[in-house]
Amino acid sequence: MKTSNKSAGTKFEREFAERLAAEGFWVHRFQDNKNGQPCDVVAARNGEAYLVDCKDCQKDVFELRRVEENQYNAMLLFHMTGNSRGMFAVRFQGAPVYLVDFQVLTHLKNEVGKGFPKVQCLHTAEHWRAGWTN
């Protein structure tokens, strides 16, 4: 039985939130907000808060049209008010989870337009993990 995009995305959100909780974060998942939501996960630890939107990709390209304008705006405002920059947790099939800074995604949207391949992702969640454990 083939999994729908929505159920695969929801499963990824849950797995990512559980992983953060296991790393000692306080975690909250936004679920099924009919009016749009700024992100999927809010996590906090050691006085730092993070907004993360999870994107589960069925192809080797992350299509930037999947990021809603309200997500860009919320992450920008979150950062402008003294918080960390929002991130997108992007999972490609058969690859690790990549964390992409929202400002990098904004730049890519302006420069590339439609999407970017996984080969352009630089930081896996494991790279960020080193900072989580300090």
C-alpha cells in the first residue's frame, strides 16, 4: 500500500520531533492547522528556541513552491525578534535529514527559482547535532 504525501509528511514530523525530544529538547508539534501554520515543530533547550518546518521529499529535488509565504514571513519575524533563524528539515528518500536555514532557502528561491537537488544540501541533522549536545 502506497503512503500518501500527507501521511508521509506527518510521520516525518513526528519522527523529527521525537528525535529532538530524545536529544533533551522541549518540543511542540503544530498539527492540522486549517489556516496555515508557520512551522511544524517548535523546540527549545538551554534558552534557545527553534522553528522547524519538516519537508519529506519523494524525489531528489526539493520544490520551493512547497514553502508557503507565511512560513518565510514567520521565520523572518521570529529571527528579527531576537531568536534563532528558522530551519527546514528536508528528508530525501534514502538520504539523511538535512537542515536548511530559512535565509539560505530564501536565497535559493530568489536565485534558483523552482527547486534544488539534494546535492546542494550541506548540513545534515548530524552536523547540527554536535551543537545540540553542548
